[in-house]
Amino acid sequence: MNKENSKWLRKQVAPYEKANTAASIRQMLNTIVPFCLVWYLAYQSLSVSYLLTLALAVVGAGFMTRVFIIFHDCCHYSFFKSRKANKIVGTITGILTFFPYNQWQHNHSVHHATSGNLDKRGTGDIWVMTVDEYMEASFWQRLGYRLYRNPFVMFILGPTYVFLIENRFNRKEARWNERLNTYFTNIAIVAIVSLLIWAVGWEAFLLVEGPIFLIAGSAGVWLFYVQHTFEDSYFKEDENWNYVKAAVEGSSFYKLPKPLQWLTGNIGFHHVHHLSPRVPNYQLEAAHNHTPPLQNVPTITLATSLSSLKFRLWDEQSERFVTFRTAKELAARSKEKRALQI
């Protein structure tokens, strides 16, 4: 894709980059209010059956994911026209989802600016090694990578670590306003959690918040993972990297059933989001439907997305994700070729 085509494609999406205040307020009302209501109902259900509590927790996790999408849009300044409004609502929704606004905004902005760039990995993204890097790595590096890519670690332990530990501390280079926002978020979380424990008891709090937190966290990591980890994704070295190609070829269209699409705030249209982060979530589907080239992007469904679990390493030669076994076979063939040449 040349520069002219890239400019043309971004121009086609530009009309959808305008936030609609009324739509944003409606989304807050139909997301945050139900989330709080479901949380309360889950607490009340403890006296009936914990199975009912778990069922309500699944619904609550869905709404928590939707709250996160509002937070995510605020970080891109796409939810409201006013930057101040985005920061206020982003900070509030960040407290509800355990994310400090300024800190996550920085890391996520780096992710958007470097997604698919092999020379600029490491901030706001999932750890990806190439086949050559893995084969040249030490035993401990390989072990660490294998543990990291293990589904239990990535989708269960990973979210817990990120939400409860990593997000609580500022990065070394953080400016003072970012540090203050993180401190404020941490204090607010402690205050709200303390108030809820005082009101319902620590056991009830954990029985309700625990599953909501774990399910929403796992779902969030899964969405992020699957929309960048598919067989023919996009990864290039910096000199050959292209922002638009990284967006439309390195971000998938996750075609979800309508209820899940609603709960996940249309984030399945990830290719549109990466092409233009200023498009609010409630405009992503329209941008996709009215821009024909965006309909010819990698498309995955709930069923086909499960295959992404087997993809572990990026093979620069074939430009695709491969399994550890395939990587080993490729390395063996490469070794044989070199031996024959000698």
C-alpha cells in the first residue's frame, strides 16, 4: 500500500472521527448504571445460590468490559469533543476498571504507534518473539517466553498481575501529572473497595467482585491477544513498516454475535480502530460498513479465533505466526541448508 492509497483510506474514515456527546452520555447510562445494578443483584443473590451469583457475575463482567471500552475511548480523546471531559470520565472509568488513566494512555499510544514494528516492541503490547530470536535465546529466556505464552498465565495470572500490581506503579519516565493521576486512582480504588467491604463484608465482596474481575480481565486480554495474533498478521522491521498496513493487515475484524459485539463496544472492528483511533466505538461499525477496502481484512469468528492459541512465534521468512513445533522444524531445515552449502 503506497502513501497515496494510505492517505485515501484514512480520508474515507475521517467523517466518522467526530464524537457525539448525546451518544456518549447514552452509552455511559446504559453501561455504568447496569454494571452497578448487576453488581448489587449479584450481592443479593448470595443468599439464594452462588451459582446464580456466578451467572450474574458473567453479565457483570460483560458490562465491566464495556466500561473499559469507554475508558479506552477517553484515552484516545474520542469519546467526547472536550479533552477535559475525556480525562474526567476516563479517570472515573479507570477507577472502576482498575486502570490509571494517564499511565495507560501513554502505554497504549505507544502500542498504536508501533504495532507490528519488529524494532519497536515492548510497550503496551503482547510479547512476541521471532523464530530466529527464540532459537538464539538462552534456555531461561525460552522458558520465560513459554510460560508467558501459556494460556493459563496469559489469560488468568496475567490480568491479575497487570490490574493489581503493575498498574499501581508509575513508570520511571512518568511526568508529574501522570504520577498524580496514578496516586489518585490508587487512593480512589482503596476508598471504594474499603467502603464496599464495610457495607457488605470482605467475604461477600470477594465472592462478587472476584469472578467479575477475573472474567472481565481474561476477556480483555483475550480480545487484545486474538486481534493481533492470527496466522497471516503483519510484522515488519522499522524501515519497511507502514502504519496503515499495520492497522488493516495486523489488526483483525473479530466478527462477534451482536450481544457480544455490544458488550465489547464494537472493539471487534479493531482494524478500523487502529487505522483511526479517533473514531468513537459507536462509529466503528459504520466506518467499516461504508468503507469497502476495510471489509477485505483478516476476519475471525469465535470458532476460528480459538486457533490463535497455537500461534507462538513470528516467522519472518514466511511472514506468519507458527507453533513452537513448526518453529523447531523450520530451524532444523535452515540448519540442514547451511550444512549443505558448506
